[in-house]
Amino acid sequence: MKRSKILLVIAVISLVVAFYFYRDYSNFSSIKPTNVHFENRIEKYSIQGIDVSHHQGVIEWDKVTYPNPERSLQFVFIRATVGVEKDKRFKRNWEESQVLDINRGAYHYYWANVNSTQQAKNFIKTVDLKKGDLPPVLDIEDVSSIQSIENLRKGLKNWISIIKKHYGVAPILYTGASYYKDYLSSDDYFKNYPRLWIANYSYRGQPEGDWDFWQFTDKLAVPGIKPLVDGNVYRHDENTYNKLLIN
């Protein structure tokens, strides 16, 4: 009887572990990669890059190259923090990505229901930016279930203010095209925000408005990274891009 119980416990634990592994990684195997990066509307941008998090698993950074041979990989954004937690692979990704000798940026995934000051402190404690790095990024995708949109916006502004004061640069704001339109653009602060990164996977064209970075797909196949990744372009020229970097 004891042996049966032990076997049952082992089986349950195995199922739980398998579930979490499946939840994080199985979707990538069933999604076909896109070749949209070869299209003129993407290819015309000379500055292109990717972004990753622990969802990409172990990355072989020394093998990472941009899939379009006509374009080089110029930047990578790496998730550093999630709410008041750290990305499980940030430290390793941040250190090992140096082998590429490209511009790196760290981003924070914002929890809409959690205090913005605590989240900013978590990012500051985790991320040390140096000359040549990209500005910090605030990733907002969720709507709060415990506060109004107006108060959520106040929290976002507070996070931006704390981060700007600490690093001496204005953070980049990342969000989806629909989210920006529905929840942020009606506020003049966000409507005129100077550094905007928009996610829009439409095949009809580029996002509307005055954006700086465009995440055009989440299905980019990149050598050295087994799961598919997000593909991005920078809108402006090399000179403007260089001015964006921390000096």
C-alpha cells in the first residue's frame, strides 16, 4: 500500500511538471515560422532586431544570426523583470548575449494590479545599463481588475518617472496597437510619448502613428534559438538610432 501511494505521488508530480513545460514551450512547435521579414515593408528598414525572455529557453548566443542575410541583427531586447519578480533567464541571457557585440536593451513586463513603485525598484535592482545599451523598456499589455484605467495610467507614469530619474534616459514604451488606441492614446502624455514601440502583426502594412520600434511578428525563426521569437524594426535612420543609445 505504501509503495502504491509513493508511485501515485511521483505520477502526480510528473504530470504537474509536464504541464508547466508544455504550457511554456509546446505552442512553439505547432506554430509555423513566418518569412514576413523578407517583405519590402519590413526589409526597407535597415535597423532590425529581436526580443526574448525565458520562454525561449536556453539560447545558443554564439549561433544567433538574423534570418535575412541582407540584414544584420543590430539589437536585442531581453526581458529582465515581470511585476515584482525577475525573468528566470535574464542574468544568463544578459551576460551571454555580449558575444554578439550588438546593442542590448532590458524590458519590464508590467503587472497592472501591482504597485508601480515596487515594480520600478525591482527593475532597478535587476538591471545595470551601460554605455551603448538601449533605454529601459516598459511593457504594458494588461488592464487592471482592481483599479480604473486612469489610475493604471498614473502607475505607468510613475514607473516611467522613477526609471527616467535613475537611468537618466526616458524609457521606451511597448504595447500592442489596439491597447495603445483603446487605453493610452486618449491621454496626451501617452499620445505624445517620445519613444514608442508598437506590436502589430497585421500583414496589411505598418502601424499607424508616430512609432519608433515596430514588433511585426512573434513567429520569427532565428538560428541559435529553438522557439520562435519576436521580430522588430527601428523606424528611423542610423544617426537617430545612435542618439537613442545610452552614452
